[in-house]
Amino acid sequence: MNETLRIELPSKATMARSSPKQETGLAGRPRSEASRQAVLEATLELLNSTTVRDLTIEAIAQKAGVGKTTIYRWWSSKSAVVIEAFVDVMLPSTPIPDVDSASEAIGKHISLLIKQYRGKLGRIVAEILAEGQSDPVLLAEFRERFFQNRRMAVRQVVENGIRNGEFDENLDIDTAIDAIYGAVYFRLFLGHLPLDQRFAKDLPRFALSILKTPV
């Protein structure tokens, strides 16, 4: 896939909610927002033509027009830069809808996730997780920066659905979330079936069949 990702960085309020560490470097020194954005945009642009494994700090620094020491002052590793670049685009592009219906919120979020993982963001997250199999620090950072917060937000929607009677009160929430969202990652990693529009319609319906109170 050679598509170019349109970068839509979130607002400062969104960034503050999604990552309390973002505005401060490793030593607590405030970051230049212009330089930060240049680094993240350079990272994403370089990933149009290279992999997470082959990407280098030197290439990022040259593309962004900053020094390597600047990057290392703000990020602990190349992987940390990639994860932040991914999170900064992924979170605002796959919001969990703020609607009264838990069923609608879950269904729309699943469809958005499939749409985004169909393209460049899917390749990036697959490469991050692949690298994480031999790099426990990277995997832990990905869980902390993206996975845990997003899972918690989905869990809150499911819990709201249980409280308002939409979802089964006896539901095993963790197993349900793993079954529903795991299907997306299963197709992403193995590629045996596509993350296509049909799947984006079918999986939300299947999810509700798992979540809803039996009639």
C-alpha cells in the first residue's frame, strides 16, 4: 500500500487527555510543539516507504530538520517516536462516539477501527506489534500509550450498556471485548480475509449479538 496518510493531529485538549506525557520531554523539559509535530509528520511520511524495523532516528531527524539529540531528549527510542506518531493520528480518527446508545457507540467504533486498519495505520500497528514480540519494552509502551486507555474506554461503554439494560448483565466483559476486537486484529495479522466494507458492517452486528441481553 503506497497511499499517503493525511495527518490530522488532535487538539491540545485531546492530546492532554490521551497522553499526559506528550508535552514534556524525558527530563521534564517542555517541548517545542512545532518541532514535535515536524518529527511526528516526518516519521509518518518515512513510513510510506520503509518499515518500522528499518526506520532510523537519523532519517527522522534529517527529514524533520532537527538534531538527533533533540529527538532523544524527548523520546526514549525510535519505537517511542513511532508509537506517539501512530497514537496522535489513530485516536482522533477512531473516536468512540458520545451517544446515548451503547450499541450505537460500539458499532460505530468497530466500523471506524476497521476502516483505519484497512490502510496505512493498520500496517504500522501490525509492524509495531510484530517488533514487540522480541522487544517487551516496546510492547509494554504500546499497551500503556494506546491499548489500555482505548480498552478502558470501550469497557466503560459496555458497562453503561449493562446499566441501561441494552447489554446482558451476566456478560463476561473482558472475554466479549477480546472476541469482538480480536477479530479485527486476527484479519489484520493473518490476512486470510479482508478488512473490507462487508466486514465493517457484519462485525458490529455480530458484536451486538454477543453483548445484548437475551430475549
